[in-house]
Amino acid sequence: MEPPVPAENPYLCFDVPGGRLAFGAGDLDIWAEHLAWCYRMMGIPDGATIAVQDFGSSPISFLGSSLLMPGLRRGVAERIDGRFICLDASAERVTLTPALLAQLAVDALVIREDVLELLSAELHKKGFADLAQRTMKTIVVFGDEPPALNPARIPPSRHLMHVESALLLAPQCVKCECFHLREGFYDVAGRMIRNLRMPAPTYDLSRGELFPPSHCAEGIRDWCIGWSPRGRGM
């Protein structure tokens, strides 16, 4: 088991629920590459236009492009040779999203689970109920618990697990439907998941089934998380 790589002379710190993320020189590009890997694992092709509805302090937002974050040489957009649109997740801004989606060709919408209902309601209210289904994949980002699905919601194409305090980013694989813990980024001992790339609290997986490496050919050395259904969930 490798020790976590320390962030020497961290120049960028974020207070998050349960801890603090400290990025040192070069760390941002490591995680931008990992996030680009997550998108590819979820079936987002190179050259795609990705819109993210999240807060600016979220890595899912600030790793999107070098234009958004000082010290980031190549964000997700630069790595997939695509475009990145950053949309704030505040209630006021979510109400503006339907008009933007109606005018721009977006290949993937990545949205926080806790604002999905609001966006779905706004799409219905403004007559764009089938917009998300017609034109793009929807990636729903959740934390400790997978969201239960509701027929009135925008149907997600895939989910992305994001535990902020551990900087745990695990994409739902298009092949096995499980969530991949990328080899070299995370280590598993029992039900404890440890970040190998930066100092962060170890995450205790309270629910879900862990599958050891060799579970899926898409990431033969990855541990995978399988979630049991919650309500009408995954």
C-alpha cells in the first residue's frame, strides 16, 4: 500500500465538508487528467461540449479548463479537445439553464444531484421537457448515497460519485455499470478507500458492494463499487 503523495507548499486550499483539500504544484493537472478519464469511462467522446452545473469551488467545475483556474495547464476541455461550459448551481442560475441548452449544442450535461429536480421543473415549465433526452447525455453527480430515480426527473445516462473530502471521483462504467476506483489513484483496504495522489481523509464506504480488480475489462486493475437500489434507484 503506497503512502499518499503530499502536497508540498500547497498554494490552493478548499475547505470542504469533512476536511480540506490542498493542491500543490502540478496537482491540478493530475486531477484534470483523472476527470477526463472519468468522462471517457462514462462514454463522453473526445471533442464533446460538456456543460457542468456545479459550484465554482467544486473540482468538477474548476478542473474543466485552464481558462478557469490559474496554475492549471491543461483542463478537461484541453485534454479531450472539446469545449467546457461552467454553469453555477445556485437556484437563480439553474432557472436560466433551459434557455442556454435550447441555444447551444451540448453533448453532456454534468449536474449536481441536489439541483436536478429544479432543472427538471424549469425544463417542463418552459416547454423543453424533452430537451435533455434529445440532445445530450446527462451525468448526475452524487456523494455518499446514490440518488433514487424519479420518473419526473431528467433520466441520467450515467452517474459520477464525488466524495469531496476524499477527492473521490468514481465514474459509472458504460460496460459493467459499476463505479471504478482507478488504479494508482485509490487503494482499498476492507471498506476503507484511500486517496493515493493527495493527502485526504480515508473514506469509509458505508453502503454498496466492492468488487476486486479484474472485475471489469475496462479497468482491469480497478476496484469497483456496485450500488444496491435505493427506492427506484440504481
